[in-house]
Amino acid sequence: MSPQLLMEPLGVYLNDHLTGAFAGSALAHRMADTHADSHRAAELRRLAHDVEQDRDDLVRIMHSLGVPARHYRTWLGLAGERLARLKPNGTLMRRSPLSDLIELEAMRTGVEGKAALWRALRALADNDSRLDPDGLDRLAERAREQAYTLNKWHQTISPVVLRPNGAATVGHDRGSPRAV
């Protein structure tokens, strides 16, 4: 088999994750902007920064492996994130607390996928000098921390958002149990 054929699955895999990374970064920044006045604002800004850094780290890893980024696919990820905003959420003119829960679950799914990516690359790192095992371990740990934070938020907000007539009691000020 030619080296090109061996690289193709890795290139497709990494570009798939890069597409998701662009969408995840956009979503994380939107969540931080949407909840800038909430009690979780600092955590959301840190999460958005970390997700953006993870995306940039993936680009650097792809470069070190000689895998070109398929830029049309990054635009697909951004377009997909924007299209997801159009989903029905039970209200027409404003955000629903359900939107917060759905976005949080999308972030959780993305972080879980990213953690799997770091583990897959880590499995290659011992036999590929282009990959930094310690760096991949740090990325995997950061993904675990992000997943922990997102899971904690999910446990807090899902009962509030999903209880019967619960959405009506979720406020949008600092003192209320705002979804995110």
C-alpha cells in the first residue's frame, strides 16, 4: 500500500474532528456571550477559550502529521452550528431555557468526541515521533476536565428545565437558577 493510501483514513478522521472543532468553538463562544451576565460567565469564557485552544492544537497536530486542513469542511462546521440555532425550541421570538440544555448537550457530545480523538492519537504516539505523547496526555486531561464541568452543569440544569412548567420558573438574572 502506498503512504498516501495509509494516510487517507487519518486525514479524513482529523478533518472530521476539525469540522466539529470549528462548530464546537463557535458554540462555546456563543454560549459564553449569551450568558455573559450569569453566575457561570467566567466558567463559560474559560470553556470557550479552552475549546478554541483545542481546535488550534488540532490544527498544529495535523500540520505536524502533514495532513492538510480541508477548509471547505471548517466552513461546513460553522454553517452547521449556525443552522442548529434555527431548531424549534418552544418559543418563536426569544431563547428558551430548553435551548440552553440542548446546547449544553451538544457541547458534551463534542467534548466526548474530542477526548476520543486525543486517546486515538495517543495510541499512535508511541510509534510516531511526530506526535507528542505528553502533549496528547495534557489534551486528554483537559477534555476530562471539560466533560466534568459540562456534566456538573447538566446535572444542575436538566431538572430545572425539564420539570413540568419548569421553564416558566427559570429566570434570566443572577439570582435565579438560570440554565447555564
